[in-house]
Amino acid sequence: MTNGKQGPIVKLLERSGAGFKRQFDFTSYKKFFEEAGYKDVSYRIVEGRMPCTIAVIKKVN
């Protein structure tokens, strides 16, 4: 999902005050949640001009 380069939209958002700490590809995004200890996570990929992945974390009772 990312080639390591910041696109013009990301640069614009950063100039507007958004402080992105990290950029993920699909594999590193999944690893981020696994390392945080979340076990029941599903992922939805949203394709488009600025594709993104949404993590859906199920609450365990």
C-alpha cells in the first residue's frame, strides 16, 4: 500500500498540522496489532486514490 514515499496528500496534511508518526503497508499494519497483543482482528482493504486498510478489533468479554 505504500512505496515508502510521501504523496502530495500526505505532505499537504502534514503542513496542515497532522503529525504522522508511521506509515504502514498491509503486512506491517497487521504486525503492529499482533505485537500490541490484539488477537481477534479482521482487516478491510479500501482501494482508491488513497488506499487504506481498516482494522476491526472484536471485543472479548
